[in-house]
Amino acid sequence: MTDQTPAVRATSPGLSLLLQHTAEAVRQVQQGRSLSDALPEVPSALRPAVQSLTFHALRHLGLSRALVARLADRTPEPAVQALLISAVSLLVAPADGVRYAPHTVVNQAVEAARQHRRLQRQAGFINACLRRLLREHLDLMAEVGAQPEARHNHPRWWIEQVRRDHPDTWDSVLQASQQPGPMTLRVNRRRIDRAAYAARLTEAGMESLPTGDDGLVLARPCPVEGLPGWHEGLVSVQDAAAQMAASLLLEGREWGPQHRVLDACAAPGGKTAHLLERADVDLLALDADAGRARRIDETLQRLGLQARVKAADAADVDSWWDGNLFDAILLDAPCTASGIVRRHPDVRWLRREADVPALAAQQRRLLDALWPLLRPGGRLLYATCSVFRAEGEDQVQAFLARHTDARRHPCAGHLLPGAGSPPGQFNDNPPGGHDGFFYARLDKPAA
């Protein structure tokens, strides 16, 4: 689920139908279901446009929800509220590259209600609310503008957490999280070099710019099936921040088949594949979910790579470990995903404040379980796609206090979307920026 689908065109017919499906997806997110589960239920012909509208509605959910609360004398039932939110988001902020005439949005939202068996009686109410927004737009925006959720379009606890963790850059972090991320590719260097693949993109009429060691940022997103050589495994889609993992884990050493590498939480396999594209190592990839583990196999097969893949909880060492130590471990740990909300705008509304300490405890369990499996002279790269210190810097500092045999490599740290990278640690600033991430390499001194 990414922004790599064209936005719905302003001339597209059937906006009322698209709004019906968009409202249903928004309703499900507000009730705790992820878009990854909700969007596949949309008819395939409508899915790209519905995804575009739903992403837009969720990026402006804080503002739209505050306006609906002002427009309605009573709290609407969830389906009505979701339809109002979907329409209001189009009235207060044009969708990505699309602007609908305000009265078109109102008329199509009312038509969406009339076409919906359960909402037919609410069509007049929806019409009244939206027309009032058109009449009183400036006053209503001024009324809700001081509310943190309406201003920043993130839950209040999330805003406060980012402010505490990054007092100098918190506002830019939140602003960057509102922007769709660019489509960034990773070239499979085992099959083609980056310059040659960039030339193939140019021949196909696709503009790109290099980023990192293996990346290319597209000027415009496209369906992956439209990428030259996609089915032949020439390229993958992976954000610039995620592409840093392979370099940080492998740098400064010659690697070969005699080196054992563990990717502890590997699905869907992007970082696993990048490691194998960069080094011919003996790699074991784990994921606790059997269905997600199968996705690792699918990723490797498309790219022409080989690794051992197991469905296992990495922290339950006795269930999968053969007793042989690893030369390197990548722990891309489960986290709040607070750094990738520009690509997954539902995440901010699905997470709860209590999730942060709960996930931090899981990360600690994984770190403590895997550290003894590392050979003296080996290295462990800890990663999370989070901007919260509890899942990054605080986690690593606590680990170092518990494990006096660990040495932190002087690289990495928090990468903040919009605010950029820590000075002197990451020199790459890709077009469109990168996702929020945290990296720390922990080295075990040789015996």
C-alpha cells in the first residue's frame, strides 16, 4: 500500500461511487482496521482512485473531523461521519494534483448518500453540512485552527511525543509526514548497474535522479508493472532510508559465503534482498508470521537470489537456532512505524499511545535474545522505521547499559523526514526526502 498509483483525475466519472468506497475505508480505519486490509475489498477497477482519495482523507483527518464536529449539531453515525470527512477533505485541501469544483463535491457526496441504502435518509443532513462549510469556510477554519489535531493532522499524543523527542524540529517532522513520499527504486546490482538502468528508464520516458549507492528517485510514480525489467528482477521499490541498512551493516569488510548473516525480522524481504545483492553471504531470514515469510521467498525468487527462510519468532531462539554464531545480524524490529506515515497515512490514526512502550519492550526482548548469537568481532544493526526516541536512541542507550561488551559504531542515529539527517552521519539527501528511520550498529569486540 503506497502512493505509487495515479491520483484520481478531476474528470473521472462516478465520483459519488468513489466517495462511497472512500468513506467505507475511512470508517474502517477509524474503527481500528488498517488500509492494507480494507483496500483489497474495493473492486480492482476502482482501487487506485479510491486509494488516492482515502490517503488524502486520512492525511487531513484531524482537520476534517474537527470541521464535521462544528458542522453537525449531533454526532453523526460512523458511516455518515466518514462520508462527511471524505467530502470535507476535498473541500478544504485539493487532492494530490486534483481540484474538484466545490459544488461538484457537495452534489456527489449527496448522491453517494442517496445511492447507499443505509444512508439515503441522511442525504439532506449531509447536503446541509457541506453547504454550510462552503458559506462559512473562513470562520469555521478559524474556529478549529487552534486545535493541535486539526492543525497538524496527527493524534494529540503523537504530536506531544514528537515535540518531546525532537524539540527543535518537531514541526517540520509533522509537516513532512503530510507529504506523499517519492517512488524510490533500488537497482539490483547483480543484474544491471545503476547507470544502465537509469538509461533504460530514460528510454521509457521516465525521469530519475540517483540516491545512495543503488537508488533512483522517479520524478513521477508509476505502477511497478510499468517499470523496465520489473518481472526480470532488475529493480525493487524501496525508500532511500531503508536502503541504508545494507551499507551500514556491511561496510568496511570483505564478505563471502563463509560469513553467516541473520535478518531477524525480514518480511517482506526488501533488506534481505539488498544484502544479497551486495554480498555473497550465507543468509538466514526469519519472520514470525508464516504468510509474511512466504513473501520473502517471493521477493527473492523475482530477484534471482537465494537465502534460507524460516517462519519463527526471532526472540524464541531455541525454536530455530542451530547453535552456530552469526557474523552479522540485522534486526529491523517491529515498531510503531511512526517514520513512514507519509506512505501509510492510516498508521497515525491506528496507533495508540500505549503501543509505544509495548513495542519498546518487544524490541528489548529481541535485542537481548539475539546479542548472544553474534560472534566476537561481529556486528548487529538495530533498525526501526520510527521517529520516537523510545524505539531508537533511548532503546540503544538502555541496551548499552545492560551489555557492557557492546560497542556502538560512530554512525547512524535518527533520520527525520523533512528535518534531514544527523550532521555528518548521512550525506545523502534524496529528492523528496526519505522516510523517518533509526539505525544503530552495535559491534562485539573480538575475543
